[in-house]
Amino acid sequence: MNFTALSEPEPEVLAKAAQLLQSGSLVSFPTETVYGLGADATNDAAVQAIYAAKGRPSFNPLIVHVDRLETASKLAHFTPEALQLAQAFWPGPLTLVLTRVPTCPLAQTVTAGLPTVAIRVPAHPLAQALLAQAGCPVAAPSANTSGALSPTTATHVQNDLGHKVDLIVDGGSTQAGLESTIVSAYDTPCRILRPGPIAPQDIQSVLGYQPEFASGSTAIEAPGMMAKHYAPRKPIRLNATDLQTGEGLLEFGQSGLSAPQCRNLSLSGDLKEAATNLFACLHQLDHMPITGIAVTPVPHIGIGIAINDRLQRAAAT
Ligand code: TXA
Ligand code: MG
């Protein structure tokens, strides 16, 4: 494993990363949301290596990353609404679940045998450059052991999967901090399978209606939306209004609580900043000498919906 500690990787690093992808190796790279664990999505063995490295159940399909809409349209059928969403939010933190076209070259393992495929065009310049150079669609789940906290820095990837990845492209901390919003758009009305940086109101402004969230019973469509996910090793207590002995504190805004071991998602109460900081704060608290993590309430609006989604899954037992 080569660890390239460069905030702006040199052309040789990107060329090496692209070459590794083409030869079926695993490369971790930054996106604007979290770090991905990438492999050539048309190479069945490479895709299987992703599942093995993450310890991910084979029934949980992966997101395919491409450089632009035109490339995506060779993989899946775009409904009029899907096209509207892609034009509005790509490149960016939106994943569309669409029907595979009959000529789709993706390995069956990428989509876990489903007739649909999750696709996104990431905005991060390093991800863009890598996809363009590799010239293949890249399957990339978040670069963490299945069920564990998502990585927002190269160090997070290194600590969790370092020995299982061929190269980590280091682009510093990711900006959005939460995984992409997943929208099922193969039929109408569209539905949100996973809340994320693109809020329901953003989608409403494009489609003219606010998509519903897929309920728990339809979550089979997004097998990764398991109740327990994104979990630190320490127990999490949500909507805390007090502190129990031994607990560390994860605070949003000025809660009035204080603890010796404490992180604040956003002192000024900014939800976007809180999203950016969420996983890094949880990673840090997880390594502190505390028995659990008390989390103060986060407003359930805009990207706060996605923050609460991740916190609830992290807290699930
Ligand atoms: O921001 C992101 O989306 C990051 C970065 C690396 O791009 N990727 C990511 O991938 O979060 P992952 O594998 O951790 O989450 C993919 C989610 C899972 O919940 C999976 O079940 C769902 O997408 N998914 C994939 N294909 C699907 C499909 N055909 N239908 C429904 N859900 C699907
Ligand atoms: Mg994940």
C-alpha cells in the first residue's frame, strides 16, 4: 500500500491511480461527500474485491461513479425527471437509481443482481480527474469497513482499510461530509432512499413536488439502509439534555452542557458546517477515554435531516 500524503496529488499520482483502476486494483479517492473505495465497475473480480475489503454483504449494491451525464446515459435509462435532476445537480452529491440499459457493461456484482443501478457524477476535482483518466465507470462505496463510520479524510481510510487498498489519493478533508442523497428515479414519483447534502426542498425546486422518503418496508430497494450503520464503537445517546457519568459530548450550537471530552459540530449552529464535521467528530470521540457519546439535538430541517439519519443509524443497537 502506498499512502500519498498530498493535498493536491501530482499528475504522476493520478496517473498511477488511473492505471491501478484499469488493472483491477482498489484505489481510495476523495469525493465532495466522503472518500470512496474504487474499482473498475466493469471488472467483476475487481468489484468482488471491494465487497471483500469492506466485509460488505454481497446483496448490498454499489454506487457507480462516472465523469459526466453522457457517460451515465450509456449505462442506464434516464426518465425525463431523472434527466432534470442530473442536469440540476451533476456534478454533485446526488445519486440516481435508474434502470440498467440492456447493453450496460457493468459487472452484475456492482448492482447485486438488481435491474437498477445507482449512478453519480462526483464534483471533486480529483475524482473528476481520476474518472476521466481511468476511462471506466468506477464502483465506489464509502471507504470503510461495512457498518463503520464513513471516512472524511485519507487518514480515516488509512486507519480502517489501509492494508487492503492499493493506493489512497489524499485530497484533504471532504467538503460535504455526508454521503450523497440517493433518489430512486427510474419511475415517477421519485423517492428519496437516503437523505444527504441535496435536501428535499432542493429536489422540489426542480421537480415541482417534494419526494417522499422510502419507508422502512420498502428499504429493500436500498439494502444499505440498514438500521445499524455508520457506527462508532462507543454507544451513542441521542437528543441528550444532560450528561451521564463517563460520557463524552457531541454538541450542536450552544447547548449549555459541558464535558471534559467534547466536540462541537458547529458552534454557530450552522447545519452545513455540522454535516462537514459529523464523521470527523465521531471518529475523534470514538478514540477518547469515554464510555459513550451524548449528542445534543440537531434541528430536523434541510441537511439536518441527513445528519439525524446518520446519527440514528449510528445509535441503533
Ligand atoms: O457519497 C456517496 O454516495 C459515497 C461516495 C464515495 O460517492 N458512496 C457511498 O456508497 O455512500 P455506499 O456504498 O456506502 O452507499 C451506497 C448506497 C447503499 O445504501 C446501497 O444500498 C444503495 O446505495 N444502492 C446502490 N445501488 C442501489 C440500487 N440499485 N437500488 C437502491 N439502492 C442502491
Ligand atoms: Mg457507506
